[in-house]
Amino acid sequence: MTVDSLIKDINVIKVVGDSSVAITGVQTDSRAVEQGNLFVAVCGVNVDAHRFIPDVVARGAAAVVCSTLPEEIKSEVCYILVADTSSALGFIASAWWGYPSRHLTLVGVTGTNGKTTTATLLYSLVRHLGYKAGLLSTVCNYVDDLPVPATQTTPDPLTINRLMAQMVEAGCKYAFMEVSSHAADQRRIDGLEFDGALFTNLTRDHLDYHKTVDNYLKAKKRFFDILPANAFALVNIDDKAGRVMLQNTRASRHTYSLREMSDFRGKVIESRLDGTLLEINRSEIEVRFTGLFNAYNLLAVYGAAILMGLPEEDVKVKMSLLVPVAGRFQTLHSPKGYTAIVDYAHTPDALVNVLDTIRKVIGDKGKIITVVGAGGNRDTGKRPIMAREAALRSDKVILTSDNPRFENPEAILDDMWAGLDSDTAPRCVRITDRHSAIVTATMLATPGDVVLVAGKGHENYQEIEGVKHHFDDREQLTEIFKNESL
């Protein structure tokens, strides 16, 4: 492909050099540049790649996309000046991989909680209906039934478009992806042609990056602002940010709710730890999920399926076959008669939702023993809130290490403990080692109790000082259960 063909969809301020030159590849990593490549100088959070332009030219780059022209201009290189290289990258990546999103029914899911579950269930639903589909998610990416390990919630534009091109080649009709606030803010979704967008909810998260909740909301909203007129926007109007997402969008507007009149109205009729009887638009559906938060997720899945034109009765039947996503309210049963639940809840709101769900189901027939921590080098403000909410809703809380990253685990626990008072502190203990914390929780449990291990969900590692050590909450519990049965 030529430079001209790659930049035809972006607003170019100026071209210096021969734009008819053929390109052998597109790169954002200066170390990976080879002869004939086009290099996009992205301004990252920590590094501005414009500093590497002389290096990539020396490596043989044929073209450079930049927001500031370098002092030294080489005659053999084509320089494309744009206002925003991050946004330009999305359109260039799409063009390089043959505009794969045009050949898929692409639906994105954004929100603080529920993105992974909703996107994954949509992927599972259409596959149950006999269609090939792809998935981009926090847990794992899929090209039809081929798993591709995920490294972040929403990959970079080159990876997104490469995976979608593979989906098209594999015969996929649908693609579903989580759209993180970082991805929207950093323009990673630019150049993609979405057919639909879902909003789940918005609560405090990622303030280490966005700084304020308002900035966080605006990042989510940007996804809806760039939707085309032929797409649909489906939002949870029980969340006050839902209506905000619909403001100014060109897409057709649709709503779902458990409380208000909406296009897709739901009601929980009966709830158990292993399932729920759910009413959606006056039809009853038995599902293998528990809790109001999952009722919202399933309502979003149903609404999106109908808006995609899937047969309503077939959708209802197949929804009863869907199973929980790994590490999302995943239940394990102990030989001693208590239940363990592993959940990814790592925000105050998510933790409250899970604990309230457990209490509603078991009532006063059992104790709730919660194991919870907070990640290092992330929003510190939520740490005391999470400890307080856990203590208010549990009979016993064990504060422990999550992914400390480059922070001292004890300092993180100090921040959490600061959220406790004279009423809540007595029911809490600190056990920094996560394995010991989980073992202690199970030793405290008796028949009818529930042990909630929160925060890491599907993750199979613990990140300490930049190193990922294998650690899986589910494996820990399974091994404990084996020893209990001896």
C-alpha cells in the first residue's frame, strides 16, 4: 500500500515528500521499524515517540506520521503532519488491515463494571445461535473459537485491526469488544466502524489516570459521540450517566432498566446463588447468574441481540444456556458445606453489588467472610472506601494483598485500614500474604457460609515489583477443597 492510500481517511495538515511511496508495514515501536515501514509517532502517557524519529529514519522508515515536524528533514522520507497522531493511527491501522470492522457487525461495551461479562455473553450468545464471532476482552481474545491471550482490556489499534482481520478471514459475522475509558481517551478505537455501543454503569475507577470522575465520564461518552448514524446506542438508564451517554450521539437511542420504563425492562423474580428467574419484557427466563448486576448485564445482552436483528424467541432460549464468565461471581462448593465465590470486584461499587447480592440470597442463614485487597500504583482514594464497604456488609473481612505492583503491600493495607472506624475495625484483620488470607477465610467458614475472594477474578498472577508470579484464586480454593475432603 502507498502512503496516500493509508492516510486518505485522516485530516492531514501537511505532507512533506513523496506520498506515493509504497509501505511495507506500520509501526509505533521505533525498535521494530524495518526498511520501508511507516512510523506513527504516538504521544504516550510516559514517552513521546517524536524523539525517536531520527532513529526510525536511520532504520529505513519510508514515512513518518507526526504532530510536529522534526528539525532535520530527509528528502528520501515522506513526513505527514497531523493534529493527533493517536487518532491518525487508528485510521491508518484500519486501512492497512483492509477495514475489517466494515465486514463485521461490531458492538462495543463500555462502563465501569460489567464490560467483560456483557461482551463475553454476547459472543457466547451468537455462537449458540450458530454464528461465527470474535471477542476482544480483558480475560481473553477470541477469533471464532481460537483463543488469543489478552494483555489489556482494549488493545492498541494495530492489534485490534489485525485481530479483526483474522476474524473476517475466519468467517466471523459478529465481533464484540470491551471499550475501556483509556482506549476511548487515547483514541485507540478511532477508525473502527461500530454498529452498536452499550453502556453498563459508571462509578469511581481509574482516577490515577483520569484525575476526576468528570474526565472519566467524558472519556466514556466520547465513544458514543463518535458513533455513526446507522449504529445503535443502548444504555442503562438506572445509572444517571446513562442519559449523558445519549446526549449528542448520532446513533439511534435505546434504553434498558430494572426500575423505569424503558425499551428493555427487566425484573428479578427469584434469586439463588446458582441462578435467577428473570423477567424481560414480560417473558420469564431462567438464567445461571445471580445478582442485580448480572440482571443488568443480561438485560443489556438481550437488548443488544434484538437491536442486532437476532430472532427474539431464539435469543430467549439460548440465554438460558449462557454460563458465568471466568472469575465473575464464579461459585465453588466446599466439601465442608460452605460456598466460595471468586469475583473480579475491584471497585467500591462492584464490591457492594456482590456483597449485597450474597446477603440477599443467604439472608441470616450464614456468615459472609470477605477476602479483599487493592492494587498498587492505582487510584489510592478507593482503598479506604473498599475496606469500609466490605466491613459494613460482611461478618468477617480479611484485608490482604492484591497486585501490589511497585508499592509496599503494607502501605496499601494502611490506606485500606484508614477507612475503618470503631464499629467496623473489630471485624477486620490484616493478612498480607494472599494465600494465607484465603486459607484463613476457609478455616473460619462453616456450613451455609459464603467466602468471597474479591479483586482478581480471572487473573492467574500476582504482580510484585514488576514481576508476575503465578497465583490463581480459583486454584487456591480448589486445592483447599481437596485437602478438606481427605
